Amino acid sequence: MALRTLNSERKKYVILFLYESGLLDGSGLDLNGVDLNDVQFIGPYKLSHLYLPNVFLKNALFLKCHLYKAVFTQSYMTNASFIDSSLDSASFAESVLDNVQFVRTKAFNINFTSASLVQANFLDATFVQGNDFTNADLFQARFTKDQFEGRRVSTTPHTFSYARLPNGSFGDLNPQRNLLTNGDAERECSTRRRTNWPIDSRSADLLLIALNETFVDKTVTNYHNWGHCIFGMTIGSTRASQNIDLRHYSHLIDLKRATFSSFAYVGCNGTTDAAYVEVSTLASDPVIMENSTFLNRTTAIEDNDMMMHQYGIKEYRLLPNTRRARVSFGVRGTLAAGIFCYFDNITFSMQKH
């Protein structure tokens, strides 16, 4: 008999049977998309490591359930209730938990990353400590002051990075944090060598150039500002790219509150404007075309010979549903013999509008 034809009481017994048979621990059955709405688990039940990701549990009740390291990732659980239960180290990442009630329940070390907890009620929870609310939507969620600060006998604070807080403001967002890896060319910097920026196989002609080399010293006079290495390109039509995962900023983005800034220093040892830095943003829907923009030259010049120019774009608004960015730098066309272009201190950071 198909599970969808059973009433909620029989569905509960099927889930308990599958769990006791060791089939719901993450290595057995896949119940992706199963309708468990209105199911009531009235215990006591020990359901450690219960694995129910991407299921429907609207109006579900968990009474006297021990749910240590249970996984409900990407599940739809609006109006669910956890009463006299323990949720130590459980995962609700990317789940919808709007209007959920936590009553005399231990909420400790839970993964709520990117979950929606709009109007969730923690007021009657036994304690609420050490939870990861990164990118969660906590708008109008209810906490006591001690719960929100992770205090009980001792203090174990929560993580609220990029989250929308109960009052509608947003949690910790470091607007200076560079989301690019090795944007300053200092990783593995020791000698002139070929290197690959992550992801782009077309960067075979991207070089790490040590700044104690004679031909670089003649071009970049203030090379002490650039650390020990810069990126160099000696062949035209070369391009290096790096993708940036923006899913942890999804609530900020979809509420039209997210902007990004990107800067780089760019120069060539000849009269050419072939060098460029480009930022592309991509939506979660592959049908939507990517949005691309080139960094423009600013007034900041960091070289006495006016060869190393800063390029940048500041607080550029991100469109809703954007989930990835790509920063690329390269050289258009063909470079003449002896001409090379160089790049350093490439950054990409997120801000809230």
C-alpha cells in the first residue's frame, strides 16, 4: 500500500517501523517528498539520528521525543510543535519552520542555516543555546532576552550571520570580508610559476610573478604595496575566474537588501587597455540569464608611474534569486611581444542596503 493513501496515524507507525528497522538513518530508504502532514509522534520515543530530509511535516507533533542529531533538512514543517522533547545537534537547514512551537524543549546546537522561522515561538523552550541561525529568517520570532543571547546557567551564544532578526534588522555582516580565495596572489607565492585560480580551466597562462624580478620592478615602482606576488598575463585572450556561493545571503538578497562591492588593481607595461575585471551574477533559475558588469577605473592610483590603477564598483544592487557570483579577470585580444598585464588585490564583498 502506498504511504500517501494512509491516514496520519498509520503513517506514524510506518515511520516508526522503518526507523526501528534501521532504514531511516541516512543509509537506507529515501523518503524525499513524502507527505507526513499532521502526523503525531506522541512518545516517549528515542529517535536519535532520524533521517527525514525534504519531507512534508506541516502541523506535525513531536511529544516526548529524543531527536539527537535528527535530520529534517529542507523539510516543510509550518505549524509543527515540539513539546517535552530534545533537539540536541539536530539539523533543520533550509527548512520552513514558520509558526513552529518549542515548548519545554531543549534547543541546543541545532543547525538552522537558511531556515525560515518566521513567527517561531521559543518562549517556552527549556533552553535555547548555541544554535546556528546563519542566513535564517527569524522575522517576528519570539525569544526571551536570555534565550536570544544563549544564556542559561552559562552562555553559549548563537550564530546570527546574515540572518534576518526578529525586529527585521540583519545579523552580523562584515562588509569588508573578501569572499575570494587568493585575490592577492600571495598563496604559494615564492617564484615565478604557473597557477590556476579556482574553477576556470582557461587560466593556464595565468602566472604568479614574484616582485623581486627585474622586469616587474621596472613597471611596478611601489611594489611593497602588493605583498610578494601579483598575477600576470603575457598572452592575450587569457581569462581566470572564481565562483562565489551566495546562498548564505539568500534572505538578504531576496528581500532586496543586498549589494556587493568589488575592487582590483590592474596595470599593463604598455599602452593597452586590454586588461579587465568582470563580475557576473547568476540566479538559482538556470533559465534566467546572468547579469554581468565590468569594474571601472577609479581615481585611486597606487603607482608613481601611474601604471597600477584601481578598478572597482561599489554597492551594486543584487537582484532577487541571485545565488552565485563569478569574478573574472583577463586580457582581451592579442598582446604585443614584451607586453604583459598584471592584477592584484582583487576583492568581492557583500553589504546590506
